[in-house]
Amino acid sequence: MQRPEPQEFARVLSSMCTEPHPAARAAAERYLATNPGDPGTYGAVADLEREAVEMLGAVTRLDDPTGYVTSGGTEANIQAIRIARNRKRDVVDRPNVVVPDHAHFSFTKAADLLSVDIRRAPLDEDYRADPEAMTALVDGDTVGVVAVAGSTEYGRVDPVPALADLAHDSDALLHVDAAWGGFALPFTDHAWDFADAPVDTMTIDPHKLGQAAVPAGGLLARAPALFDTLAVDTPYLESTSQVTLTGTRSGAGVASAVAAMEALWPDGYRAEYERAQDLAEWFADELRDRGYDVVDPTLPLVAVDVPTDTVEALREAGWRLSKTGAGEARVVVMPHVTRGMLRAVLADLDRLG
Ligand code: 0PR
């Protein structure tokens, strides 16, 4: 039977995933049949996972990092909320987590799964978390505060140090969601990482800007003890306990994350960030010249107010475009997005708009 071809990237403008780096693709294939969830049997991939965590620590400036390679940002965010909840299990009856309104919907899943209330605070006028609005929602039952470093809709970076203070003043944990932004932010002057602020846990996904194969997300914690609250006994494995959410996990994801980071950290990621940021700014200027309202790209992500009919027409022309909650078209300048592609979408916009 003829199977459909997987998605080609030539017209994909909305995804936060991309073509894996060639070394990441090769590594994924070699490790397809390994399971880092069973380190007693699959020792080589377990060693590679330790390397992945070390490298994620280098990217986020965390010495002696603890963590693991998750199935993606969703799992990492769920586990971070679970850590925050379990840490205060004996003292808080109705735990809540305070997040800025742009926090990814994976936090809504986490809240539902973990019976934690999620409190969403309005953003400031530049689409960033507003520490005052978040402070108003914190109380004695708050177990966690979330900051986003590279928001899904507008690529914004929240004031992480202020939110860390807010969390710690109420003995809650500060979690940073850098699922998408984590591999671009080291080359910006935003304050976002473990060295800039007393961040407790962080999501940073190799399968997004890290250029690894899917599935490869990342969860890091400042102190190993934070993971202790997640440990369950594993009686019939050679290892005696497990802190991950899933059991069998992707060795391909782990191996490809290491291969991508070895190939690209730091110079390759820097060059890609500079290319993508230049391109995003050029694209934003082109759109403004045509009279469209554009949300300024602080990271390589452009949101532009284009009429719904025009977005539909562009989709029919084959472009994969998504919209923000407020209705802007959203273009994520990932490694597969070239100037040629953006020139072509501008030409289609001129024709169809
Ligand atoms: N945190 C942030 C900041 C994210 O942007 C995402 C995913 C996640 C966590 C969850 O990561 P996983 O999907 O790996 O679990 N970001 C968007 C999403 O898939 C990307 C996106 C959005 C892609 C809209 C396409 C689209 O049309 O939900």
C-alpha cells in the first residue's frame, strides 16, 4: 500500500518543530530500539541521557544539573507542577499554581491531572507576565509560579528574576518554561536562566529549536532533591526507582538530542539564532511596509494581523499557518524557514490579500 509522505517543511510556517540536524537524524536511527527507561538493560543510552542533561545544563548555565529527556514540553511542564505540588503535600490542602495568561495549555492539563488549581494572571501591554497581577493571585496555598521564556504566541520572555522572588517569598517553586526559546535565549540579553535567577525547574526542548528528532523534551532541576518527591519503586527493574512520567521512553530522542547539541552548541545555535532573528525582523518590516500591524519579534516569531479570509486563502495555497488567540497569523522562523519561503508567502499575500 502507498503511504502518504510525511509533512514536507517547504510551506510550514507555524510549527515549533523542524527538520532535525543530520547528525541527530543518524543518531536517532541508531538508537531506535533502546529504552532509557530501563537503564539496567540499556546502559549505553542511559549514559547518553546523562550527557544530554549535562549539555542542557551548559545551555541553561546550571552546574551539576539533574533532569531527564522527556517526551516533550508537555511532559516536562506536568512533571514540574508535580514536583511543586508534592513538595508541599503535607502542608497544603488545595494547592494552586500562578501562571501568566500566555502559559501553554500543557499547564491546564497538568492542573487537571494533578488536582491543582491554575490561576492565570493578565499580561502587561507588551504581552509579558505582569508580576503585580501575579502577586495578587498568590496566597498560602500557592505551590508554584511559572515564568515563560519564549511564549508560544508572541515569543515573549517574562521577567524571570521578579517572578522567582515572588515564588520564593511565598515558599513556592519557580518553574521556567523555555520549551521553545531555550536554544535561542543564550544569545540574547534577556535574563532567563539558572544563573540569572534562583530558578528551581526548567523545561527546554531539544526537539524544538534544539534541532533534535521528535520526541526529545527536557526537564531540569536545580537540586536533585526536587526529583525525590517523584520517585516510585520499580520492583522488577534492575534500577530500584523511577522519577519519569512514562516508563518505556525514546532512546532515539535521547541520542538525537546529544548528537544535535554536540554538533551545534554553542556556535551552530548562535549562528541559527542570528540568521532567524534577522529574517524575522526583515519579514516584520516587509509586512509593516504593506500596512499590516505586526507584533515586534523579540525572538524569531512574527505575529501579524491579517484578515481571517486572507489566512484561509494562504492555507488553501498550501501554507501551514496558525493563529494566535487574538487572531493574528503566527510565523515561527525555525531553521527550515528561509528568506525564499518568506518572499514567496509575501508574494502570495500581495496576490490574495
Ligand atoms: N511550552 C511552550 C512554551 C510551547 O510552545 C509548547 C508547544 C509546549 C510547552 C509543549 O511542548 P510539546 O508540544 O513538545 O509537548 N508549543 C506549541 C504547541 O504545539 C507549538 C505550536 C503552536 C505549534 C501552534 C503549532 C501551532 O499551530 O502547542
